[in-house]
Amino acid sequence: MADRLSPLDVSFLYLEEATTPMHVGGLAIFEPPEEGFDHDRLVALIKNRIAFVPRYRQRIRLIPGRVANPVWVDDESFDVTYHVRRSALPRPGTMAQLRELVARIMSRPLDQNRPLWEMYLIEGLENGRFAILSKSHHAMVDGLAAVDIGQVILDVTPEPRSTGTDVWRPAREPSSLELFVGGVADTVRSPKAFVNNVKSGLEDVRETAVGAGRNMAGVLSAAATVVRPPAASPLNVDIGEQRRYGMADTKLEDYKRVRKAHGGTVNDVVLAVVAGAIREWLMTRGESLTSRSTIRAMVPVSVRPEDDKDAGNQVSAFLCDLPVGEPDPVVRLQRVAFEMGQHKAVGQMLGAQAIIGVTGFAPPTLHSIGARAASGLTRRVWNVIVTNVPGPQFPLYAGGAKMLATYPVVPLYKNQAVTIGLTSYNGGVYYGLNADRDAMPDVDVLADCIIESLAELVDTTTPSGRRRTLKS
């Protein structure tokens, strides 16, 4: 029987429009091995590893009449060379040229009649390096809850691990009539089948109800935040179809140094750095700021149980008002740490998801309307999305090539001028800024502000800087 998409997974399909392609990406920069690395080697590596991600040989079939959620079916015409592509920069390709190419590739939507992923080998990068850009639809992977094609090609040693022989043969694709009958049967056969269509969307609310007394403060706190709209911001504008991409490289030890000096968590320091960067960026634009000025960030996190390997997309989120009006970097960190502590204490992470994820209540026929309406409400809920995904603190390799850095590409929602993603890897923290081309011609300025904001915090930990202790 074909796997049916969950309400959350299918919502990413329904959110997709020309201006909001719902694919996530990852850009990795590599140092080639002595024997070199080319397109044929990448294709061979993918063929050898794709059995670990069977979803990447499947495509989505909609159910006639949308009587049930779409299903995944094997692609009988699957061609790996269609998905693994080759591009090149004029040698020696600069990082600016790489960012421009990434922006153009990520602006194009995926073909929904094929498996929803692409991978690009980008040759010609300066210093003899190359890059690999992976692009997967958000319905397939959320960054933590599922395995991505970009992950399975990596090894912990230069010598690729051995794998078994892949003898995959696609299952026969069901006809439209079979899909319709199966969808009706799943819905009508039993109440449980119908409930399963909306189970994912209801899960967070159910979990909230289990501990209603304990978590009511979190629900009320989240509700109070949502009904209080964030301040108007150049981060929230109508967006087009084209993108820009910004990158910033920082060191994980700097975040740990700030945390050790002032308290809080590494994630608190990350959010304080983002707050400082947005503050400086707003000032370069001549925006008016007061001591009370804030930018509301939505921070998605995976809530998949560690022992559940087949849970699919399970993403919760919390809201944090970043104090961009505060000129003192240590006070910004204190305020972020205090707010994050309050969220954890009252359970706002759970409450926020119960409210923002309300579109999961809708049956499949109406789910697309609910998802689109929710995306249109983002202007009144948050200003910017900040994702923070920890990675391994040791080097990884693809076909013998050492990965030097990795940057996420997070999709834009309606009215969102930029999304900020970051990944820690092998001692570094790498930011990827996916931005609307017209709204953010200065995305590189914001990327530079991230580096300057972190340096400002690090300076407060030195004997010549201003030392302050974060209050408990």
C-alpha cells in the first residue's frame, strides 16, 4: 500500500506558489581528493547510496477529488542523471559568484511530476575547491526528522563505507481509479482512518490537552504573543519569484566563550547575535529604533522522539522577540536568555505550536485553503524565521572529498523578505540567508552584520572589554 502524506507534509505542497517554492537546500564546500572529483563520481556515489533514502525514488500522486491526502508512489521512470546535475563557475569562481548561482538555482521550483529533489555539482570554485548544492522539497525532509540525500553521501573517513548491492525495482504505479478508491476506503472504512488524515495536525493540541492544567500557561502565553502583532518591519514585504543568497562563517568556540562569560545557552547567544545583526542592518537602512524596538523571530525545532525513526515531519516552534532596540550587546543577550527561559518555564513552545499549527484540523479537501491562509497571516505573527541545526563536530567526506563548510537554504514564506538558517559543523557555525531579490539587495550587508555582532559580544569577554555577568 502506498504511503500517504501527513497533513503537515502535504501542507508544504499546498503552501507552494510561484513566489514561495517550498524546497529546502544545503550548500556544502569541499576540498577534492588527490585523484579529483567529477560529475561521474557524484552520480556513482548517489546510485550507491540512494537505497538509504527510498523516498528519493518516489514521486507524489494526488488523489482525484482530494478525498484523501496524496500518496508516495515509486517512479517507474526514475533517472538519477536527471536529478544529479553539473554546473560550473568561471575559474577561479568567487564566493560572490557561488552565492549568485545558488540564488538562481533555488529560485526555480521542483517538478512535482518527478521525485522532489535535485543535486548540483558546482565546479570551478577558487582554490581548487568545488561545491555540492542539494535541493529537496519540504514535504520530504525538515532538516532533523528525516534523512536527506545530502546526508547519505557523507562518510566519517576519506574512504567511503561499503554498501550492499542495490536491486531496487519500482512497484507498479496505481491508477487514478485505484488511488480514488483507496482514498475513499481509508476515509470511510473506519473512524480511525479518517482521524489519521488529520492526526499530525492534531498531535500538538492533543499533547497540550493531556497536561491542560500544567501547560495552560504556555498556551495563554503563546496566544498573547500571537494576538499582539509584531512591529512593522522591512523584513515583511510582498516578495517575488527570484532570490538572493548570503553567507556568513563564524566559529563555535566564540559562542561558547560568550556563554561561559555571560551565562545562558549557545542558542541564546545565537539569537542575541541575530538580534544585534538585524539592529545594525536596520540602522544601515536608516530605520528608526527605540529602546523598546523588537523583531519577532519564529524558531522551528524538531520534536520527533529520538527513538522514533519513522515519525516523519514533526516540527514545533516558539516565538522570541529579539531586542533590536537595545544598544548594549550583553543586555541584548540577557533579555534573550530571560525570554527563552520564560518560554521553557511556562511551556510556550508547546502552546505556540498548538496555535500556529491549527491548519492541521482541516480535512484534505480544505487543507490547502487553510495552509495558504496561514502563510498569509505570517505578517501578523512573526517577522523572521531563524533555524539552528547542530551538526557533527568532526570532518565529513563525500567520495573522499573533505567537506569544509555547510550552509542551509531555508524557504521563504509569504511576506518574508529573508530567512536565516545556521548549521554548526566541525568547529564552525555557518549561516545561510535566503532572501527575496528585490526586497533584500543588501543581504550581504546583513551577513556581514552577523559577523560584526558576534565580534561585539566576544569583545565583552576580553580584559579590555566590558565584562558583565548574566543574572540567574
